[in-house]
Amino acid sequence: MGEPIALTLTVNGTAHRIAVEPRRTLADALRRDCGLTGTHIGCEHGVCGACTVIIDGAPVRSCLMFAVQAEGCAIRTVEGLASTDGLHPLQAAFMEHHGLQCGFCTPGFLMLATALLERNPDITDDALIDALSSNLCRCTGYQGIVDAVLSFACSQRTSFSKG
């Protein structure tokens, strides 16, 4: 199985010194070794998107990446979205637009949408909807998720144009 490898993962700005087997996925390391259980593990094949995190600004399926590959990277998980002041505006939009039911897929959608909008705040609605279709939800029928993300995107575009 391989001897554990000592490494440091920087997650949401905090350094986590851990030792993992070389084959441990980033998703498993985040949950088991860093205690950050917001990253969900669904299919373990990169299909469902529940494990999506942001690495160096890009959305990544953490079930397809080994933890040792993430050393030296800036990792963001759903736990890093909210601030001490309250929910991130995208999280609030999910609540307002009923973009969640069971909530299992929600962290992956939040991280995917966050990464997409941070990288391209002017992404077209059609491109955003197309990108969101890469994550799976079994409960909501997607409309609430799409409405929440589009509402947040619109508010961000409006705030940028005023600033």
C-alpha cells in the first residue's frame, strides 16, 4: 500500500500537516485527515461533481486527485465560503431560490459556480447553465440550482458595474 507520506495541505488558508498513503484521494484526505466533511464523495469516478473543490482557482473533482498532488496548492472547500458575518451570497441564493433539497450535491455546485464566476464574471447565462450540467442532482430538478446561480451571477455583475 505504500508508507504514509507527510505533507501539508493548505485548505481555506489553513495549513494541515497530515500523513497519507500515496493512493489516498484528496477528497478522502480532506474528510478524514483535515476534518472538513463538507466535500462529499458520491460516485468516486469524477462523474457526479459532489466532491468539487477549488484548487488554485480552478474547479477540480477531488475524488480524481491524489492528496499528494495537492501539496503546495491553494485548496478551497465549501467550509471556506461562509465568513464570520454569515453565509456567502451564493449560499444565501441557494436558500432563497430553493436550490437544495437533500443537500448532498450542494457543496459541489457551490464550489463549481464560485470557481466559474470568479474566473469569468461575465460568463453568459447559457455557458453557466451548460457548465452546471456537469454536476448531478437527484432531488431538485436543477431549476432551483440554476435560478440561484443565475441570480447570484446577475447580482455580482450589477455590483461590478456600479463599482
